[in-house]
Amino acid sequence: MLLFYVDESGGTAMHGHLSAPVDGRTHQRDLFALSAVAIHDSSRELLARELTEVKARRFGAGAVSRAWGDTELKARYLADAWRLAAGEHARDLPAGYAAVADPARLDDLLRDLGQVFAKFRPLVFTAIVDKRELRRIDPDASPLGIAYAKLYQRAAQTLESVNRGEAGIFVADRQDEHEAAFDSGAMHAARQELAARAGKRPNFDLLIDKPVWIDPVLSVWDREIIQLADLVALATRVWYAHGGPPAGRHFLWDRIEPCFAAHWDTTKAQGGGIMVYPDPGPYPPVR
């Protein structure tokens, strides 16, 4: 079975100020990204332990026993640590990040995290919703519903066309907005609507109908793995906003990019592991 660990970057609100494009590019604040990092269930323990060992090695031996939030591997924390290491202003960081305030130590942490992607080679998917364009064509649409629908669609098609004989389940942190959308039936409706436009309907029976919502206090292994989805979500949001690979090692783009699921027909990430909605035509460069 494939486990699709899911996290987001950006807000889902469609109201309020949305920016006009600059040089043809969408502002990062107008993008919502929902990403999934998929692994085989047999790799779950090994990957979680690897991430725990990275934390112990780079944040200190007490990292595992202290409050988890002190050393949570969030993309925005890594970005702020990168700014601080470069002598720039950044927001306050959790206490554990004092251990990687030195540029060399931060570099060691980033190298280790990059090696995790290289070693385990998860299948990576991301759905990016351009809220400005979406509001123009369908102001009542839900960015969250669309993003989940696109992920479910691509996950089902990958299981059907590439990972034959396997099933999948999404795993996510407890989030009121996400759970309410599934419980109300809104997520199912969005999935059905997008699938109806897709030509061949994906076989959604290959996936459990809604995510398993974990308790980060109890699901110790899963909360570690979900961190990888958070890293992917911000990196892909910045990739699309900037029109190319995001600058800065803290985005881990060189390690994430080779993990994007290839489209089963074209063998490219566009339309496979990377989906943008509404469809903008050609995407920024991806190998």
C-alpha cells in the first residue's frame, strides 16, 4: 500500500486582496499548494526513524525528548534560519533552532534532509491553485477542494497505470477546514466534478475515500513524515511564483525535483506529479 502524506502552503481564502501579476508572474500570496509525499507502508518506520536521527544529530541528542514543536522541520522555519544565517532579519524561531544558527550547522541539516529524499525516493505530488485566476473564472470554487481533487485524481491514475495492484491512503494532520470539507461532502463533489472533465475517469476505488487524520501527539512516526510534505508544498509554491527553481538551498529543490511522479504517458512531471489549476499552459521548467 502507498501512504500519501499531505500538507499545505498558503491560504485558501478567495476574498480580500489578490495581487496583479508582475512580469506575467503570479504573486506567491495568491497561490495555494497542497502536496503529497507517497511511500510504501513498509518504509514508514525506516523513514520516520531516519528523520528522528537527523534531528538528534543536528539539533542535539535531546531533540527527540523535548517538545516536538521546538525542532519541527517546517519549510518556513528553514527559510527563516537561512535568512538569519545570512545575517538578514527573520521571525523568531522555535527554541531548538538555536542549534543550527551557525551557517555550517544549518548546511549540515539541509544536506541530511536532502539525503532523506535521495535515499527513500518518495513519489511526490503537488497541486497548485492560482486563486487569482480561479476567482476570475469561478469565484465560488474552493481552492482546498480543487487541490485535494487533483491530488486524488493523480494518485488514482498513478496506482492504476504505474503501481498496479496497490491501493493508497492519504494521511494528514488534523485540520478543521480539511475535515469539515470531507465531512460535508464538498470534497467529494469537487472530485467528481473535476473527474467528469478528465476524459477517462480515474478509479477512485484504489484510494480510501478520505484521509486518516493523525494526532501528532500519538502518531509519532507519521508526524515526522508529514514534515516532508510541508517542505514540498512551500518549495513548489515558490517555484511557480518565481517561474523556475527557487533560489536557496533551504528549499531542497535539487532533491525534491527528481522525486516528482512522472506522467504515465509523457514521463514528465507536468500533469503527473505537478498540477496547476486553472491550467496555465506551459509550466516553468522542471526536469
